[in-house]
Amino acid sequence: MEFNFAIKNDMLVLKGQAKCVTGNVNSYICKFEILTNSELTWLCVFKQDENAYQQVIENGKCVIPKEVLEQAKDIQIGCYATNGDMRISTNWIEFNVVRGHIPRQLLLMNRLRMYGKHL
């Protein structure tokens, strides 16, 4: 599942809906069309409450971190670029994270099984 963004100067624009579902892991991809200074290293920041998670944008893509998809709470997505001397920061875009159909307890049980631990 992909979300398409464009970055022009210091503006981040989402092309489409801004909604995710809890419980997904490595399945939401953010694709970026960078229309400004692509020579810089671009990073995407995913913020939920006081927690922030960074992902490097490689080949115009990054994955939404699983940590922000564990709870049905809105997240903010923004980007910045740097080369050490210069920095460009974009605006934030609100994403709605809604509860998925898999109960949290089942997710925890599956996670324990994946790591070989017994209940």
C-alpha cells in the first residue's frame, strides 16, 4: 500500500487519502517525488504524541514505522533534508490511524510466538 507525496521547496503535499490501519508492519510505503534539491539527504519523520521516528528516504521511498501503527492515534508526517551546511524542513501532514480488526492481545501473542517464547 503506497502513499504518494511531493516535496517542492519546503512544502510537503500528499496526493490522496491520509489514513492507516493499526497492526500493519512494513506494508505502508511512502513514495516521494522530490522536486527540489535532490542532492541533499532527505529524511521522513513520523511523530505520534511525544515520540518521533525517522526514516531515510532512499530511492524516493520509505516505510511507515510499525511503532506509530500500534495504536489508533493520529500521526504527523514531515520531511527534512540536510547536507551538513544547509537544512530544509517541510510542513507536517496529519494522518489518521484507525483500529484494525485484529485484537491487540492476538498481536502480542503472535509477536511472542515469532520470537520463540512460550505463553
